[in-house]
Amino acid sequence: MKRRAVILAGGKGARLRPYTVVLPKPLMPIGDFPILEVVIRQLAGQGFGRITIAVNHQAELIKAFFGDGAKWAVEIDYSFEQEPLGTIGPLRLIRDLPDDFLVMNGDVLTDLDYDRFFREHADNKRLFTISSHRREHQVDYGVLQVGEDRRLRGFQEKPTTSYEVSMGIYMASKAVLGLLPAAGPYGFDHLMLDLLRAGKPVEVKRFDGYWLDIGRPDDYIRAIEEFDSMKARFLHD
């Protein structure tokens, strides 16, 4: 059976306006390619034979560009949302998902080994796996530590905080679909909270390589600046 991936590409790209007024976010260029083409080339090169693109906003532009996927030697089909369904809700429209499948955002630039990520999840019969990354956030202000008496107790000049964040790349077991509501939007946040409440195991696989979410303006600019010099790192074809 062909490995299956679902790419979530239905968002409006509000954080990248005004660029995304003309183009949907997955078609925003990185070097010579739209970001979604980079993702599809990576998946096709790592054993994913069938890709379903979940679309809504400017869906016809995305479908016109990628067609049936023959250009990349992969089978591409589309799931059309009639209304915004969040990040996880679109999965309930796809009726033929296999026991294990990849789910990811269509605006991620990374050198993650998708093949290994898939195998580790499937071989260990996991329910849900999140690919995570460490990000640092610097506060642009001097931070005051103030006591109850309103006297200064400590001070940090522009401190940096480190977080472990979701990369927007997941492996899912088909059993997860039973948690999805029958209608309405349902996001990754809803699924995580429902899994935690139900006491279901969720694996978090930390990745220390390259990762940018180009839906963030600063990350998009960085991706444009770095892609050409690092192209061989992302594309091996």
C-alpha cells in the first residue's frame, strides 16, 4: 500500500497579508518553488506515493498548479472544505485513510526525515506523534521582578525564553478519527486536549534540524534568504 500524507492547505494566511491576498499561502515562493512544491518533492522522494491536499481558500489555484501530481511522480488528490474546519477537522472528510498516515501543514520548510518519522510511529503502533522543535523567544524589554510591596526584587535585560513547540507535522493512527466531532471546526489544540483528558498516549519526537513556519513573516523572510544556499539540504532530486 502507498504511504499516505495529508497536507493542510486551506488557511487564508492572514499573518502574511498583503502577500496572501493574491496567492494562497502554500503557493508563496521560496527560491524557485512554492513552499508546497518543496514539501511535495520531499514527500515523494521519501516514499509517500499518495498525497491528499485539504483545500479551501483559493482552492482552484492550488489544484491548477499541482494537478494530479504526475509531474512529481506522486498521486495527488484533493479534499474540499465547504467551510473552515480547523487543522484536524478536514480529516473527517477523507474516507479512505490507512491505519497510519502523515498529517502536516503546507507551509513548513524543514529537513526532517519524513521516512524515519513515519516508520518510528508505525513500527511502534503509536496513536499520535508530534514532531517538535526548540524555539527561543527574546523579550524586547527589560523585565522587572516586583514584590507585593511594589519594590524591585530583580531585573533581567531582554531575557530569552526557550520553548518546545509543535512543528505542524504529525503522524496519526486511524483510531484518532473516532475522537473527531461529526461537524464544525476542530483544531490540533482541541485534539490534544481531548487526548489528554482521555488519558491517551501522545508521543513527542524532538527534531533538532532545520525548521521554519513560513506563515510567520520573520520566518518567511529568513526562508527566502537561506533557501538558495541550502537547497541541496531540502531537495535531493
